Amino acid sequence: MALKLLMAILMPCLASAAITCYGDNGQPVDWFIVYKLPHLDRSPEAGMLYMYQDESSGGWLRGASLMNSTASAVGKTLNQLYEPSESQNVAYVLYNDQPPKYSAANGLRGHTKGVVLLDKETGFWLVHSTPHFPPPTDLKYDWPSNAFHNGQSFICVTYPYLQFKDVGTQLMYNTITPYDSSVPDGFSADLPDLHSASMKKQVRSPPWNRQVTLTSAKGKAFLSFAKHANFGDDLYSGWVSEVLKSDLCVQFWLNSRGILPSNCSQAYHTYNAKQIAFDSSANFSSHVDHSKWCVTWSDSPGWACIGDINRDEEEEKRGGGTVCSQDPNVWKSFQILVKDYSKCD
């Protein structure tokens, strides 16, 4: 009788477990940022180490686990996709312009990578830079073999249900490549653009870019930028720097073709990062860093943004975006990473 009473008390709590970002301590968090380090040495863990921060860390901390573990922030958060839900009333969209290897890449769509998972109360939007990741929901959490060598970036934010109306619209602008999705009727009525994005639909008329303030479950503001291919310009020098009213330094993949040089032709300048360092043991070139982020040079106000698009000629003509935070700790944590950047000619 006592056991039945205890289960009757516990079951509503278990059934109502919220979908959320999970931090490195295994507990729900409002948001987190993860920076996977490049393969920097010959240790068994090389290529799996990461740096971590959330609302309570005050800046970067060493990752508590490894990227391929479900104990990591990214692993535990995404493991909600692979574990049976107490309630099957969920929606999800996994998208990547370089999907898992058994799916075809699509270079004509947006240069975008991310995961959306939600129920009728809350959910998360994870924006990242890792090709062939994560596995579809009929498998289990794993780290792709191609992604050990280079640095990668992740931002996860927990949002209340109705914020996914705007998230869905941003994904329409981004022209995502979904490779695994489910947006049931009960969600699509409330979130029509999320359903449309999951079906590979896109915006059909100008304007070809959209910014929106998204408010997290705990009330923190994030500024989301999303551009369509028809925007026809660099995301950073052609738009973000003007909105944030500051010079920018952008970290992105410097090994692609047609890299755009640093740009000083606008009111606010945009510079390409060349060398990143957390400390003497984690000091590396942007040529081994596939992460996508930018930081304002000005600290008044200071912005840091994490996204999924590069600065190159091809990606001027592709969709993509970035998610920005005006947070002094986050701004400083990224600004101090830039040890060298390309000046304008």
C-alpha cells in the first residue's frame, strides 16, 4: 500500500518532466554554450574535450565529460531524442546541410545545422556546427568519426512552447535540410512554420532576412538572425555588424573556397579570426576550427553570437544564421579567445 501511494505521488512528476537543455552537472539549465576543442595532442581523449559555460558558470569551465558521452551537456540534452518519452506528445526536427553519411547533402539549401525538440510546455533549440550530427532518432546518441579533428560550437537554449512559432519562421528563412522530423497535427496547428520547415518549405517573398528576439524559459533575451539565399550578402558584414553597431571578429572555417577577406568598407568593420586560445594547452589556428561564432569588439554593449554559417562567396548565396547574447560574461569569454585576426588591406 505504501509503495502504491509513493508511486501515485511520483508518477505525475515523472510524466511531466520538461524537455530542456541539460548542463554539465546533469541538471536542467536555461541555456549553455559548448566549444569542442580541436584534436590538439595524442592523448586517448584528444578531439573529445570541450569547454562549457551556462548562466551560473561565470565564463568557461573545462567540460565535465567527453563529447561522445551522454553525460556531457550536449549528450544528455540530445539523449532526450533517443529515450522513450513518458508522453509521446513531442515534436522534433533534426537538420544539417551535411546530414549523417547515409543521407545526401544538399549544397543548394541553407548552410545550417541544428536540433529542435519540444513538448507542449517547453523545448530546446540547439544550433551547432558539426557535420553528420546527430544520428536520427531510430539510433542512439553518438559522435561522428569525421568530427574528432576540428573545433565545433554549440548553443542550446530552453524556450517556452509558443516561442517555437518564431523558431519555425527562422528555420524557414534558413532553408534548413531536415533529415529526421516529426511535427504532429497538435503542434502544426500552433506552429505552422515549424511544420513547414520540417517539410523543406521556405519563404517565397521579401524581405529575405529576419531578426527576432527570442525569450528563454527563464526570461533571457536572445537575438536570432536568419537569412535566406536571396539575401545575397555576407551575414556578418552585410547585416549583423550594422544591427549590433560594433566592429565584429568572426571565427569560421577558413579552409573553404572563396573566403571573404576582412571587410572595412562599412561603418562597422568585420574581421576574420586567425588564432584562438583558451590557455597555453588549448591554443589553435582557425584552420583547425570548424566553429562559427562572432564577438563585438565594443563592450558597450558586448555581444557574442553562435551560429552555423561561414564567410565565403558561396554562403553569401545560401541561408544561415546566428544566435546572439548580450551578456557581459559571455561577451568577455569569447572576446578574450581571439589572439590574432586578419586586418583589412
